[in-house]
Amino acid sequence: ADAEAGAGSTGTAAAAAAATPTAGPAAEAATGVLQLAVSPWAEVEIDGQVVGITPPLRQLSLAPGRHTVRLRNGAFAPHVATVQVGTDETSTLHHRFGP
């Protein structure tokens, strides 16, 4: 009986996992774009996750809503900005490190 309960749980998990890919593309379709215009360069962190260095990174697809962007360049103090990304919209973040 315990083995059957385990199999039933696995079946339920498998069914939930099978449903996830169907929901995934619909969720991914609702995105916006954040363009980055940073000089001279920066490590880019979005909502606490490092996503790359600009340049070459110039734009990111993000879920709609508010995001915290942290730009780091070792020679300067970090720059932190909050951006609002709209569905199917492009937002641009400009920042120049230096005096």
C-alpha cells in the first residue's frame, strides 16, 4: 500500500510537471525589454542576480513589473536604480560612471 501511495504521489508530480510546460510559454510571452546604456562598463545585477556585463550585454527580457538594477564597476560606487518594465514595452536605463 505504501508503494502505491508513493506511485500515486509520483504520478501527481508527473502530471503537475507535465502541466508546467504548457503554462511556461504563456508566462514567458508576457515580457518587457530593459535596454542598458552604461558607460564605460558595468556588471549588471537584476533583483539580486548577476546577469552579465555591459557591454556586450545591451538588453534584457524581463517579467513585467518593478525590478531593482545594480550596476557595478570596480573603479566607482555601485549605481542602484528601480525600473518599471511594462508588458511588450521597452524601458532604457542610462548611466555613466565617473565624475
